[in-house]
Amino acid sequence: MTQPNRNARVAYFSMEIGLNPLMPTYAGGLGVLAGDTIRSAADLGVPMVGVTLLHRRGYFYQRLDRTGWQSEEPVAWAVNDFAEALEPRVSVEIEGRSVQIRAWRHLVSGMSGQTVPVYLLDTDLPENSPWDRTITDFLYGGDSHYRLCQEMVLGFGGFAMLRALGHGHMFRFHLNEGHAALLVLALIEAAIGTDARNGEVPPEVIEGVREQCVFTTHTPVPAGHDQFPVELARQVLGTRRCDLAQACQHQGALNMTLLALRGSRFVNGVAMRHGEVSHSLYPGYPIHSITNGVHAVSWAAPPFQNLYDRHLPDWRNDQLSLRYAISIPGTEIWAAHREAKLVLVDEVNRETNAGFDRDVLTIGFARRATAYKRGALVFHDVERLQRLANTIGPLQFVFAGKAHPQDQAGKEMIRRIYGMRGQLSVAYLPNYDMTLARLLCAGVDVWLNTPLPPMEASGTSGMKAAMNGVPSLSVLDGWWIEGHIEGVTGWSIGDKVETCLTPAPEMEACHAAALYDKLEQKVMPCFYREREGFIDIMKHTIAINGAFFNTQRMVGQYLRNAYRLVDQAVNGA
Ligand SMILES: *Cc1c(COP(=O)(O)O)cnc(C)c1O
């Protein structure tokens, strides 16, 4: 194995990273995106390192009981099967205690042998108190005090660990979401020492920190942004750090988004619409857009990998060549799709006894089970769905997704979907993870997406589907505003974004009606009666959306627009 790059120039900080389907160090889209980013960075030979927490007990293992009610178990996993323990120890002061941290290294290898090391921070050391040993155990578990302690380990601990590991001179720090914002304070502290008077920071120091930091925001609603009451922040950070640059005085709170915004020269949202929405939330800050992507080779199912290898031999190195999918014969696209679909149908039947049929139009929906994603929207009018199935052709639905342990509405939604099995052909696969996502996104005929706009910052599972020629049927929100060409790459739910601008309950009825209309008039007739037209849509899905919504294109944009690493290389700086 090649050595990780000692001259790394970009440090990517993220609370979750989906490194390997068997490592429970991610919860959902944010972590999968972080993993895909690092995989593409490794492919491209970008001199990057990743920093995250170890999450020894993981994001939970989901069980569903006979009624579809979710319960959670910690994930048992053998850390040393996936990462190597490193020697250095650093410490971070939390609530006046000195908490010791070590790191585990997991290497991500790229296409041509370059690697990106990811450092997983761990406080489970005998030197620490029993409680401190648990700080890096659970991802998004515990209360806000636990969360803030974790963010101390990520921001201050991660920075100290990079120095201890010899990565002293980073050119850019990338904060993937506000969880990493305390890194800004760590950088300020490193620049002025620990004796700043009254927390005042000279403007040129802030300017220097801003020059180094890039911040990607992922949430379009203020409630989704991390905030901590000032008393809690003082208790955990200590008064000196809290006073640095008035960090804890954003309307009486420590607001991670504002801290990251103030500390970063380049800020971006994760799709065009999301960049605009974020800018309207924080009008004082210029906010750019870099639309998310997915790691093409990881998300193309084996039959599609083989198909691309035969027809587009450069596609692994150059995802622009997916554009030429337009010339792949339709029969071969269909054969590859059929192969991917059989794997899924067999798995659904084995796992749930749902009696799925390989010839039936199969619609997929899998993502975090949370209210705004509206997973049960398609069941708004069950009788209408039954009528469609009886008159045009049968339908079957496959679902998956975990609700956050404290999200009661999310759990109710799972139970509601689960309960549909008596009336329609519905399967709910438990314990959604990257392995299941691979199977689902490639194996269904149509990928359904029904978020309440403008809540879906981007969404990436539809991009995974597109890598396999699976078109989306989606509300116009997030990435779909850019990826949608009606009847060419899939279908919209609602003709225009404005059509359903009413309070949420009416919007639900409005979107449901639009969804049934589209199924009735376009999707189902196309699938059952104009198979060649359907395959044509699959082709355009790959050529237009697969070629663009990938992390190779996305990382290129970060290099040029955010890190400005390309200029540096050219200028020899
Ligand atoms: C891709 C992925 C997601 C994100 O899906 P969205 O459509 O962005 O909500 C969540 N969980 C897993 C396991 C994934 O693979």
C-alpha cells in the first residue's frame, strides 16, 4: 500500500463519514456524501486528509417489530478490523478537565493507488474518566451537552491531532456542516496564543483564519442548525474560549453556523436552490453553490459497471464519458437493469416475504425517515392507487430508512408505511445502510422523492439511481431542479415549484394529486405500453445526470472555486 500523503494540503472535517458499509460511522446523506467526496479525492490524487470521530457504538442498528415500530441497538463492530491505532495522544480541555484523545487511521484508496488517510478520534482511553471515555461513542446520540463535548473533540481535538501527526501546515480546512465550527476557534487560538485579552481578536487574525476555511452548509432551515445556550457553552468551552471573537454571543447562544460563516472565506450550499435559500437566511454572507454528487464507481451496480466497461472504457477515470451512454443499445441497458432488478426482488422476497414479481413496475423510496421527507405521501389516497394498479398495470413499493431515536414522527411514518402491506404490495426493508442503498437505487424501476420544499437541500439517492439509469419521479426541490427534464430524465411531481405553494397539509394533498396524475398519465403507461420510450429515458438519465451528478465533477469544483488549489499548483505557491 502506498503511504498516505504527508504533504496533505486540505483537511476535511466532518462529524460523520461513510467510509465502508461495515463501519457504522455515518447516519445518512451527509456522511455518505463525505465518504464519496473522500473517495473521489483519492481517485484524483487530491492531497487531502479526513477528520471525524470513531463512533465506537455507531449510528444504531434498526429493528422493526410486527407492527413496524422501530427500536434501536448500539452497533457492535470490531474497530481494529477497519483502522489502525496510532501512537500520538493529544488532549482537549472540556469543562476544565483534560480529556485525552487518540486517533485511528483508515486509508481510502483511489483508482490509481493514491490514498487519503482519515483520522477517527477516540476518547476511550484508560486515562479518561468513565464518562469522558464515552464522548466519541454515539453518532447523534445523547443530549446537547454530549453533542457539544463531541464538537470540542472534533474541532479542537482534530486540529491538535493533525499537528501531532505532522500535518502542521494545512492550506485549507473544509468544514463539512456546522458541527466542525469550533475548528475556527482552534485556528484563532493557534494564531494568537492563549493570552488574548477580553477575547479580542485582531481583524487580521480573523482574516487569516477566513483565508484558510471553507464551509459547506447542508440545512435550509434555521432549526436544523446547531445552537447551544450560552451557559452550556461557557461550562463546556470555558470562559476564555467562549469569549474569543464573541463566539458565544450570537443572540445569547453559540451558533455553529454563524461561527463557521464568520470564519470562512468561501461558503457554499449543496445545490443551486439551496445556495439561494441559505443566502436569504444569512443575507450578510455571500453563499455559493456546489451541487452534490455521488461516487460513480461505488454506486453503479455490477451489471452497469460491466455495461460501462464494455461501451465506455474510460468511465472509471473520467465520468464525463457517461455522456456517451446515449449510444449504448437499449436492449443492453434493459438487460443490465433487469439483472439489477432481479437481485433486489429476490432480496425483498427473502427478507420480507412480500411476494414481489419481477415484471411489475417497482417504485423505490429509501432515505432517513423524518417528517419533511414525507415517505407516506404516496399513500395519501390508497383507493386511487388501487384503481391505477387495477386499470393500467400492477405496482409494488419498496421502502427503507431509519428514524432518529428521538424522532417520534419519523417512527410513526415508518409504522404507517409498514401498515400498508394489507392493502397494496409494499415492503419495508429494515436497517437501511449503504449496502442496502446500492441494491435499492439500482434495482427499482422508478425512484420516488417527495420532500416538502424547500427542505431538501440536495438529496443524493436519486443521483445513485441515475448512475444505474433509474429515473426519478420527484417534487421539484434540491438537486432535481437541476436534474429534471420532463419526460427525458424522469418526471416532476407538480409542474412548477409554485403550483402547490399552500400551507403544509394542503400542499400534501396537492402534491399527492400531482403524483397520482403523473403515474396515471405518464409513468405507468410509459413503463407498461411504451417500453422503448422508457428505456430511452433510462439512457438520458445516465447520459445527462450520471455524467454530471457525481463527486468527480463536484471535487473538481471544490478544487477550483473553494480551495483554489489549482491556482496554487499553477502559480507554484
Ligand atoms: C444516499 C444515502 C442517503 C441519502 O439519501 P437522500 O436521498 O439524500 O435522502 C441516506 N442514507 C443512506 C444509507 C444512503 O446511502
